[in-house]
Amino acid sequence: MESNRRKFIKKSFAAGAGLATAAIPIELMSKSFHHTSSPRHIKATSEYVPSPQKGAIRFSVIGLNHGHIYGQVKALLDGGGELVAVYAKEPKLLQSFIKRYPDVKVASGEDEILDDDSIQLIASASIPADRAPLGIRAMKHGKDFMADKPGIISLEQLTEVRRVQKETSRIYSIMYSERLGNRATVKAGELVRAGAIGKVVQTIGTGPHRMRAASRPDWFFDPVKFGGILTDIGSHQADQFLFFTDSTEAEVVASQIGNINNQQYPGFEDFGDMMVRGNGGTGYFRIDWFTPDGLNTWGDGRLIILGTEGYIELRKYADIDGRDGGNHLFLVDGKETKYYDCSEVYLPYGELLVNDVVNRTETAMTQSHCFLATELALRGQASAVKL
């Protein structure tokens, strides 16, 4: 009986293989497809040649409520800026900053920095709701402003920031760090601009984050202070969508938000997604606070850029397939699959922003792009269906 069963299975597999082969058109069987077992490995470099001039501008910091401030300061220092002073209401946050930058002057208050005519730019990672009002005060004092994202948390704030920026001709820059502070994303921009994948059709972005609620301050769970998940993390994705599709106009097609697993924080949102459409392409992105503790970093951020002649996929902060670190870029075109190690690509944002402050230009980011990315996220938040 067992012998007969084995014979039957063997005959069935043979017949299935024959049917599968017979179903393949002859022209496809005879066509030769290029295939490699692993992508060609490339150590990526940047097309941008850095030439920062030390001390090109003097800048100060007001507001230390998010750790992103350290990335902002590093970008400005690397770009040639000189850190002058810092002010924060919270002694513990202030002490941590002074420990990192022991030569910085501790200001007695916000006005001491705003009234110092030698300071050209103020950087801030204050509580999100406070960033736009601070930026408005900075611009009215003749200073440029660099905010952590979200740099603006309501459409009303956006209207006022736009008005004051236009009146003062100051720079209001928001550091969308998932693009401007990520080496693989910078390299992807260079490749897309060079036509490596043809015309961009769509971007798909995912921005998962780790929760760790016990380590979060109270304002983190208050939507009045942080603006909501699409306003916050979604602004990263809106920025990337506009940049890679080269869209100067955009609208929200659909959006949704929800508190799936954190009902102990009634106003909090741990999931959101959006579908968007621009005059250069389409986009979809999903963001959440569900990064599991088994991942070796805070979030497995990904970006897929679909073009007419190929696609790019970024594994920004981790490659769960086994490669160390982050900044992984994969490119597939009509000839081959390539892997780019982008760990040494130069990040030009800080230097470009410093140059913009000096030269009154818009090389780091146009003001219209900065505001449109924020507006897209804000409109997605405002119109979102609640799950």
C-alpha cells in the first residue's frame, strides 16, 4: 500500500511539472533573462562636495524637548555654524545639553537670545505646539528659524507663519530628518535626479516608531500639544513624497487615524495612513507606534520609489535580512539589481542652510516646499477618518 502511494505521488509531481512547462509560451521559454544571485554591491559616495566655512553664521538654541535637537545642532555645526547660546525651561534637559556642548553660553531667558543682533538663526525642538509661535517671534526679531518636525501643528498656525515669513523674508526651515538626515535618502535623491529609474510614478513610505510609553513626557500624549500622528510623523512622509515626485501642488485623497492599542491615552493615535496625489505623482504612507522590542533600532523605516524604468527601495535604519546598520539602498533597473551602502554619503542640509542664511537663497529647501509638506500632513490629519 505504501509503495503504491509513493508511486502515485511521484507520478503526480511529474505530471504537474509537465503541465507547468507546457503552460509556458515557447517565446518565453526561449528568451534569456539576466539574473544574478545577489545584487551588485556599490559603496556609495555623494555628488555634493562639502566646503563648509567655520563660523559662517552664529546660531542659538531655544527649546530642548525632543532629542532631535542634537541632530539639528550637529547639522548646523557641520555646515559651518557657530553655537553661541542655549535656553530651556527644564533644568534636566539643559544639563544634558551643556554636558554635550560645555562651551555654550546659558541664556537667562528667551529674550536674551532674541535681542542679540549677532545671532542669525535660532534652532528649536521645543514642545511641538510652541514651535510656530517661537518661530514667528524669531522672524520678527530678524532671525531665521530651524524647527524640528512638526514645525507647525495646525492650519491656523500655518497661516500665521506664512504671513510673517512673507513679511519678514526670513527663512523658516523644518528639518524633515527622515530625508535630510538620512544618507540613503540623500543618495536616492541624487539617483532619481540623474534619471536612474525614469520618471517617478509613486512613493510608498512606512514610518514605524517604538512606543516605550514610560519614557515619554506628558505632552507626547496630548494632541493639543503634538498635533496628532499624521501632523507629526506624517510630515516626514509628505516631505519625501513631494521631493521625489517633484510635486509643487498636492492634495489628500484619503486618510485615517486610530488608537488601536493605547486606550489608556484617550487622545493619542498609534496608527495612521494617507493616500496623496500631486502634480508630479502619487503617494501612500503608513505610520505607527508598533515597533516591536525585538528590532535593534527604533523603527524599520522604508521607502519605495517607483519609476517608469525601475524602482528604488530604502531600508533606512535596519535591514532585517542581516546587513549591519542602516542606510541601505536597493536599485532595480532594466539591466541589473544594485545594492548601495550609503553609510558614508555626505548630508548637505546643514551646510546648504548655513549658506542660505548668508546668501539669502533657497538651496537647502524652498520655502514653498517646506510649507506644502506641512500643509499636506495637516490636511490629512484634519480630514482623517477615525478607526
